[in-house]
Amino acid sequence: MTEDRINRVIEKYEEEINNNKLTGVKCQSCGHVMVPPRPVCRQCRSPDVEIVPIDGRGKLLTWTIIHVGPPSYENQVPYTVGIVELENGERLTGIVDIPATELTYDLPVVADFDAEREGAARLRWKKAVSGQ
Ligand SMILES: [Zn+2]
């Protein structure tokens, strides 16, 4: 695994997020899909991975409400950070833009993007409406 390969998958992930698209990689030897993308397969260690589009639907596994945030998020507190399980079983952490009173375990969510931010920080989770 070279540093070039790692940078390539990370750059692609950030670039696609800037286009409001979620991407991952699919291992060409065992078919395992990883989100966010990794340069090496977590299951079979193969470096032969291809970037693939990922469906941004999933369910909320757990969450926490942040009252003291890092400086760049200071004006957003309190905000919710959750772990979302995608339909392919991969898990992503991100800010959940859903009122705290509406949060429930296994709540269907869909990826959304914050136009004010760049790269991975754009990712947000909002409530999925049926048919979406
Ligand atoms: Zn594999």
C-alpha cells in the first residue's frame, strides 16, 4: 500500500462529498464494500479496491448530544452526533440534523450535505421520508 493510494481514495471521497455524493470502495477480490473508503480491504487485506457510489440511506444506531464542541462548531452547540448503519452494514459517524425529541433507535435516516462546509465535514444525517 502506498501513500498515493491512500491519498487517492481519501481525495475521491472528499471530492464526491463536495458534489453531494457518498462514495465507498468495493474490494475486487472478495466484494466487501467499505465506507468511508479504505485503501486496503478490511476482510481479505487486498489492496485491489475500486471506488463505488454508496446509497446514503441507513438507520440511526446511537447518538450523543454535544454541548461543548471544537472551535469550528462552537456556534452550533448543542448538536447531535450519531452513528448510522448503512443498508450495506457499514457504519458512519456524523452530525444528525434531527430535533433531539424525534431521535429514536433505528430511525431511518438519509445522508445530506452542508453547503457551508468542505469535504467530509459536509456530511449530515436527516430523517428519511418514505419513498426517499
Ligand atoms: Zn476483500
